[in-house]
Amino acid sequence: MSDRAIENPIQEKPSGDKPCVFIHTNHKQILGALVGAHSIRRPSRNNEKFDVCLIRHADHPFLGAREGQLFLRDGVLRAWRNEDLQSFTPLRFMPPERMGYQGRAVVTDPDVFAVGDVWDLLSRDMQGKAIFCRPRDRRSHSVEGRMATSVMLLDCAKLPHWRVQAQFESMFRKELDYKDWITLRNEPRDSIGLFENGWNDLDRFSRTTRMLHTTKRWTQPWKAGLPADFTPADKFRQFPPVGWLLHARRQLFGDHALLGRYRNHPDKNQEGYFFGLLRECVETGLVARDFIAEQIARQHVRPDAVAVMERSPAPDAILAGLPATC
């Protein structure tokens, strides 16, 4: 672990003369974002070449102003909830604005934890593309379908049309569908390139993983046992009968009613990696024990988080034991 990773993992804003890794988050996922920032710095041999910044939901009042109002998502109207676990997602399109539409950026969700050196991504040949990401379907090798935007490499100068507040507001006028926005359906296909799935490994953890994304919300390691506080997609396009059932549940009982509780992650390596990173954050002072206690009290973090952290293996021990592929 480099000294830079210990001393200065996160900056308030990009310096302007370096590429930047942005982690977008809200108050419910802030612990994951802090651990994610530490994980970005931890393995890099090039920390002096890039910045790491958070993009926080609370800093963008246009999100809060729409509380309870109806927006278009996957062809149906949904109420915008700032207390939803993923109310930060529109902010994944904010990096070009924050960079002044210049230079390169990587953006990640707050449940993404680096294994490899992000500089290998920031410095790669983008072949004239504006966006590098991966398909949502791990079996796909095409940009024709829906893309996973939870980790993206961006050439910010090529994305002047990314104006987050304007695009966010257009969802409430029924001019833009959230699902199309979040999966890049409206972006020109020739502006998108593909990186290896390992840069956004969706709940898969092996020696080919460069960034681990604990994307299945039901099993996020720091949430196990807590009441579910996210709103599942209605799935009208995939299977309309299930979509109507989920829609009826929300209408009759509320957004999070009858969802149950978060579950333990089935892969102990993924749980152990997160909590091993968290212990390093505590040891280096990035995360205070009092802060963890506060997050537990607010039911943003599982009640036994400290105990799990203290018994978790060191991250390097987990990495050494990973399977070659999965």
C-alpha cells in the first residue's frame, strides 16, 4: 500500500490537470464509497497521476426537490424517492461537468471495490470512443444492447451533451426514460467501446477481477440483516405478469413493503474483501469507529459490522486464494 493511499485517498474536487476517479453516492451508501476510495488508491502504482473525488447526492438540490414526483422508468411512472438506496444513480453522468468537459474520468458506484490499478484503465487507448464500459449481460460482446454504466471510462470532451440536471428534469416531463438513460440506449453506438468484464465484475470475484462490483443489492455485504430499503425494478419488459405484481405491491403497500431483509452474500471472499478493506480504512483513519457506529444506528450498515470487520482476513490473503476464473 502506498503512502499516498494512506495520506490522501479523497479530494474535494478534481485538480483540473489530472484524470479523476469519481465515486457517486448518497448518505445510505457513504461507507461503501469511502471503502471504495481506499480500494482505488490501495493497489495503484500511479497514485500521483490521478485524483479521487466523491459526488454526493446531498450536494445537488435538484434531486431532493423532486421528492415524491412521478418520473418515467422502463415505460411506467414511478415516484422519485431520495431515501431510496440508489437515489445517487443520475450522478454517474456528472463527471464531464465536474471536469469542465476536458480530460478523462472513471466513474464508479459506491459498491465497487478495486483490485487492479485503475491507471491501467485511465491510460488505455480509447480508440476515439467517448465511453468505455461493459454490457449488462456478461455473455454479450456487443454495444447494441443495454450497457452497464456503474463503471465507465469517459473522454469528457466528447460528452458535452451530458447535462445531468436537464436530463434528470426531462424524466419528469416524460421525455426521457430513466432506464434508457441509465443503460446508454440514447447514446450513438459508435461512441461506445467495450472494456473487459473484469473492470466491472458483477458479483464475480476471481484473479481476472480488476474491480469487484457487489451489484446484487439483496446481498451487499455491509447490509446483511437490515430491512430492504431499495425499490426493485418492475420488470415490465422482461416479464409483464411479474411487473404488474411488483407495481401492485408498491401501489398498495409502499415502495419497500414486503421486501424482507438483506441477505448474507453467498461468496465469503467478497464479504471478507470488503470488511478487510474497511479494517484498513479504520487503521489509517479514513473511517472512524464512531462513524461506523453512527451508520449502524441509522440502519445503513449491519449491526455486527465491527465484529465481522475484526475477524475478516487481510485483503491480500483473500486475493491470494481467489479462483483463476468463475
